[in-house]
Amino acid sequence: MHPFVGVVMGSDSDWETMGKAVSILEQLGIGCEARIISAHRNPTDAAEYASGAAARGAVAIIAGAGRAAHLPGVLASYTNLPVVGVPIGGGPLAGVDALYAIVQMPAGIPVATMAIDGACNAGLFVAQMMAVNDAALRAKLEDYRRNMAAGVRAKDEKLQLR
Ligand code: RP5
């Protein structure tokens, strides 16, 4: 059984954002599966997915949803796996509705909430949790930060040539 991260989104319209979590996990060599499951359109599938995820080898779930955005909290209520929530931007309230719905979990069922559309950080956050017990993954994350810092320096140098 290979460990993997479940990346769940409420709609295919969330993919443009949630694909960034999949990309960063894949870039770091972490297995993941992407699923579209809605907490209100097919709630029994949501319950079944979260209930069975740990037994299938999931180590965490990243869940993204927009608007009423109850998906992360609903999935978290069916599993003890860490659930990371990504509020999806857009809609009449620009994602603030989703942020509030995801971040304000009552005590007892935690959801680690990222920024609106913060799917890349959701992937990195889960990778950093997994890296606590994985030296090779730690090295990849260190590389990632080194490259990011080099990118900023390169942009700075380019600006100085202006
Ligand atoms: C939420 O409603 C989804 O997560 C999505 O962000 C939003 C709109 O869904 P669609 O109408 O685009 O399917 O459940």
C-alpha cells in the first residue's frame, strides 16, 4: 500500500486552483489522487471517501471548495487524517464566504485552513508534515526553497540592469 495524499474538490470548476496542489505534490514525488466529490451534491460519496481514505493509505486530505464550502469540514468529520482546507476564490463574495466556512470549525474537528486559492501552500504544508519522518523529502523541500530564493535574486539582478 503506497501512501498518498487525497486532493478533493467540490466541483470541476475548482480544478484550476486545486491542480496547483497536485502539481507541487507531484514535483516533490509524493503520490496523490485528485477527486471531485461534493459535500452537498453527493454527500454519501463524501462520507464514504473520508471514512475509507486512511485504510487505503491516505496520509492527509487536501480539500478545496468554494461558496458555502463545507467540504473540508465534512470530510474531517469522517476521518482522523489531517485535513487541509483550501477556500476557492470567486463567486459574488470573492471567496471570503468559503474562507469563513472553512476556517471557523468548532472545537473538536480541526481543518488547517490555507489562504483563499492557497492550493500550492496546501501541498507544501502536507509535504512538510510528511518530511518530519522522511529525510529525502526534507532535502527536496530544502531544494525547493533554495531555488525560490535564487529566483528572487535573479529578478533583483534583472531589476538593477534596468
Ligand atoms: C462548491 O460550489 C464547489 O467547490 C465550487 O467551488 C462551487 C461552485 O460549483 P459549480 O457550480 O461550479 O459546480 O461546491
